Amino acid sequence: MARPAAPARLPLLERLAPDGHGRPLDEAGLRAAVGRELSRLLNQRRAGAAAVPLGVIDYGIPDWTGLSAASHDDRQQLARSIVQAVQVFVSPLLEPRAEVSPHPADGQCVLVALSGRLRVGGALVPAAWRIGLASNGTTVMAVD
């Protein structure tokens, strides 16, 4: 007999927060919690080369100020870094995919289309976020 799927829980950082409750979440609550965790993760820059596999000290994405939003190769490199970080630090988001494109109005920003699946009850449901990243590292806008 198959075991029932474990209910979705808050990401670790939210459970450790003073108001974290750690109770199972419904779909809307899980999407909101993952969106907050993505915002925290993408606002954090890690210094230097990361260990493989990533460890707690590697939380965040590499500083991408030396990359060009206009360069396809640089955007692909940033997308790979984002997926790697999400796989390690945002465990509720399964099969993450990131697509990075230049911001149409600001050459110092990129738009990240981040998608994957969330386990809600026994089902896997698609989830997606559009996120704007500024190269100065100070602005991340989650656009669900």
C-alpha cells in the first residue's frame, strides 16, 4: 500500500522565524511561502566560488554585476546559478527551471521566469513566478 504524501511545510527559514508555525500549508499558503523564500534567496549574493555541492554558507546567487543582461551566454549562466540555488535552498519547489531575459526598459535589470512544481497534498501542481533582478543587488520584485 502506498504511503500518503507528506503535507507541504513552510521552508526552513520561515519555520525558524519568530512567527513560524511549521504547520502544513494549503496551495495558496505554499505558493506565498515559496515566493517569499525565492525573494530572500535571490536578494542574497554569495561571495566567490561556491562549493560543490552547495552548503549553507553558499546561500544566495553569485554576484552577477560583472555579467551583461544583453549577453545570451551571461543570462544562461545566471539561469543555471539560480536553478542550482533553488534546488538546494527552496526544497518545496520541484524541478525548477529559470529563463532569464533582458528587462525591456532597463539595461541594468533582468527578468527571471522561474517555474517548477509544488507538492500539494498528493498532487504536483505547476507554479511560476516572474521576478525582476537589478544588477545593483538591492531590488528583487516578485511578480506572481
